[in-house]
Amino acid sequence: GAELPAPAGLDAQVVDSLLGPEPFAAYLWKQCDGLVMSWTKRHFLLKDGCLHWSRLPLPTHAPREARLQSCVDFSKTKCRLSVSDKSVTIQPVPGTAWHRTGRHSRAGTRLAIVLSAGDARQAAALEGLARSLRAHMEYGLDLRRRQASVEAQHRDMRLGFKLVPHLAADVGEDGGVTCPICCEEMLGPTACTAACCAPVVQAPCGHHFHAACVRPWARTHSTCPVCRGDWSAAGEA
């Protein structure tokens, strides 16, 4: 049968570059949406940073049609997990909501997904699911970080940005180069080397920036914030 697809919107190379946690399947009670609290039994499958559920069994290598499944993609929504003896609750972290493209009824809201066990066998499955959920949630976040890095590199190439790892040698012991956006030293003896600043890139017009500072600007502009030089023309050359 066909494999479950990689999380939607992610580069296949990004997914392949990370060794995902083992899949985990369970048959549990799930709290339903609505004004009156009710519960229904569903088959659950954790795979590749996604939680799938359906009325029908979801074999790891031969899933049912996607339209019969609900799915939460942990690469799109950062979640917190609450575990008790009787239930597992999954909810977006404060200040966020489920991604609007999610294939489930809570998409775009903060409504929690609550799972529960009905007997001793299901209690063991619930405990196993909680352990596996932590691994798959972290895996989803890793996918998200790597995808963001790949997208940033693609934008750099499109705009003609070049990484500048060794410009410090050209500056001199007492010199430095200041990022025009954050006004912090980029290179030289007082340069900020934290992940929030490094690396440094050179734009086609010759100006230098912290990559983390200029990339947000480059998402909506194709000109240099200093000299207004056209980056798009350089990237197409």
C-alpha cells in the first residue's frame, strides 16, 4: 500500500534528512467538539511528526484514504502536552492556535485534543502514546526549523546574497563592521557570534548584514535598506 505522505508543505529533502521516531498506533477514546461533552473511539497513528486518527484502522504502511483521516501536523503548530493517569491533552502553546490548514475540526482555534483510556489495555496504550507524542512533537519542530533554514538559503540565492565567513581578517584587530539594521558589530573583536546574529551575508550592492536581520526585510523588499540598490536584478543575473 501507499505510504503516508510527508507533512504538507515540507521539502522532501528536509524530511529525508531527519531520522524520525518510530510510528505508534493506539485505539482510544477522544473527546468530541460541541456544547455537550461526549466521547468517541478512534484509531490513532503517530508517524513523521503527525498525529492521524480515523474511525477505521490506520496501518503504518497502508493507510486509508486521506479524506477519511483527521490529522495534526506538529511541524506547523507548536504544542504543549499535559498527561494524567486517565487522559492526555494536546493544545497549542499560549498565544498560538492550530494551523488553519490542519485537517481536523479544531483548525484555526485553540481547542484542546483530549484522549482517554477506557480500560487497563487502553491505559497502557495511552501511556505509550504520551511518550511517543513527545518524540513526534519535537521531531515536528526540528522539521520546521530545518525547513525555515532551507527557505532562507533559497531566498539568499535568489537575491544574490553571499555568506561572509572570513571578512574579520580584512577588518583588522581594532576594527569592526556594524550591521545597518541592528547596529551591532558583525565582524571584528567585538562581533556578536550568537545564533541570533550569525551568519553575516553580503548583498549584491556590497553592503553587509546579519542574515537574521536582513532576511525579514528581504521577504517583502527586493531593494537594499541602505542604498536602495535592486537585489532582484542581481539575483536573476
